[in-house]
Amino acid sequence: MAEYLLDTNHLSPLVTLEHPLRIKILAALQTDATFSIAVPSLAEFLLGMSLIPRATQNKREWQYLENYFNYRSLDKDDAKQAAELSLSLRKQGWQLAMLDSFIAVVALRYDLILLTTDKDFRAVPNLRYENWRI
């Protein structure tokens, strides 16, 4: 069974009815795939979809979809690991935003495949990731 974590750039298209990524994820949900969302990504997504002209339609679509996903909260240990990850990567010349560090830590903790377009995640040791938007 494939288990995925959605980065915000893979979460945002889900509220667009005919978007190819929405269609692909809805089809995968009909198989044995599961999808999770880290709570910080959810907050970023909810803000972003509320700021554009189709906010009302986006919210309606999200209400339809939101129960299909698992939600991953963060705790004190995740905060420590995210800070350590960001620091370690900076020492190697990589800049990973704190939000992305949290996302990476969640993916690693739960052994999830991160769905993202963000190439900064390449530097995270042991992180499995895919880009479904190509």
C-alpha cells in the first residue's frame, strides 16, 4: 500500500475540478493509496485558497475532499528534528525553509512518500519523494 504526504504544491490543485492532479489523486484513493497532510501545509493551503477570486468555490470543493485525508500534527520532538535538519542542511549549503523542514520530518517519521515539486527536498537524507505534477 502506497502512503503519501502532500506538500502544499500538490494540495492546492485539488480544489480545481478538472485539474489532472486532482483526477490522479482521486483515482489513487480508489486503490489502496492513502494520503496525509501535515498540519502546517494545511494552514498554508487554507490561507492560499481563501485569498484568490474563487475562494467560495475552493472552500466548497475542500469541504467535499477534506475527509479523504489523514492529518499529521507536530509535537515538540518534531520541532527539534526540524530545527536540526534545517541547521544540518545549511551547513551543507542547502536552504530548506522551516515549513519544509516540518514537512520532511513528518514524511520521515511516518515513512511517507512526499509528493512535491520543490527540489530543495533532494538534500534531505532518506526522504522519499515524487512529483505527480509533471
